[in-house]
Amino acid sequence: MCQVAVKLPRAELMDHLPTARRLGREARTLRRLSHPAIQRLLEDEHWRPVPHLVLEHVEGPSLDQLLADSGPPGPRDLVRTGAQIASCLHYLHGRELVHLDLRPESVVLHDGRAVLIDLGSARPAGGPRPPRRAAGQSCAAPEQRRGEPADTRMDLYALGALLYQLATGVPALAADPGGAPARPPRVRTRRPSLPAGVERVVQALLQPDPARRPPSALAALRLLAAALPDAEAVWPGVVHDIPDVGRNAVGY
């Protein structure tokens, strides 16, 4: 016997056909994927009277729980987590998928490894982004909030926002009274002890103009590789399977 996670609609949405279809779309997405940093689909039951998915149980705290319980992680753990997430994004983007909902609540640390547990908002690159939650998503890129088509660089912005929150304990984006997200202070304004290399990665990812961000998750990995002088000591093994990433692979 093993533990599983069951994803099902809220009680008031059990008979809501679009909700069942969303579960079916998530199941189709997960069937395409096989990566150690992505929660596995075990059974697709979205067509049942009680629509649901049976998923791998990923034991461990989510990143928002970790922040609440332990505060911001040290630089080495921060870089390791960022590299693991970027490696997973590299895999997703290579399959023309955009996650579109990367945030601390959707990443679990299982035995020290970051695992994505929610791909319900994932869409093909170039397709429309999902209408639900996008406007209020704490890590959403400016162009995602404007409703532009799904683009992999939206995930890179979200990675930067997630790393900002991990580094400082404060969400990167705060809405002004008019509802527009304000640019956050630089990371070392809130946490002066953080290495400058880590701040450079976060600032590059948080560029409001997508053309000024790293062009790919692989480029983000290269920046993370150079973020700490001893980056090889914290480099996750899964990243070694990706060509042309290492301590000396700087720039993009």
C-alpha cells in the first residue's frame, strides 16, 4: 500500500463541466511528462461522477511552508532549489509547454529536491493563458497579467519572483492602489548578506520586458552556475544531464 494524492473539485463544482475538462487537460499534460521534479499522474478519473485525478504523493514541505516555518534559506540552498526548478522548466519548455503558475505553494521539497506539484494551468507555448487565477497570481509576469499568449519567458519571470521571495521572505510583487504590480526593491536591499551573484540572477529574471530576461531556462541555469564561487558543491545531479551547463558556463 502506498500513499497517493487525490485532486478533485470543490463541492460546489462537482457537476461543473468546465472544471472536469480542466482536470482532463491536466491529465493529458502529465501523461506527456516524465521528470523527477514533476509529480506523476497515477490515474485519470476526470470523467467520473466525482471527477478526480490520482497523483503521486510528494512528501515534504512546500516552499511557502518552509518559509513560514524556517525563514529564508541560505545562499547554497537557494541556488540549489533555483537550479532544480530551472532544470524542470528546461524540460517543460523543450516540450513546448509553459507552466504559468510557478509559485512557492506549487513546489515541494522532497528529500531536498524541488518537485512541481501543480500543472493545472500549463498551456502550449503560443496558446492562450488560462483565465483563472492568472491576474492574481503572485509570481505572474507583467505580460501574463495583461493576458498575452503563453510564452516560456513568463515562467522565467515567475522563477525570479519565487527566488526573490525565498531570498527575502517577502513576495516580489505588491499591487499599487490601481492594481498594477510595482517593481520590487533589489534583493540585497532587503537582505544585504546575500551574495551579489544571486542578486544578479534574480534581477535578470525579473526584468519587466521579456526581451531583457534570459532567453531560456538553460540560460537561467548558466547564471545560477555562476551565482556562487563554489556552485559545483551545490549543483544537483539532475543538472549534469543537461549539456553545456557548469561553473564556467556564464552569460547568456
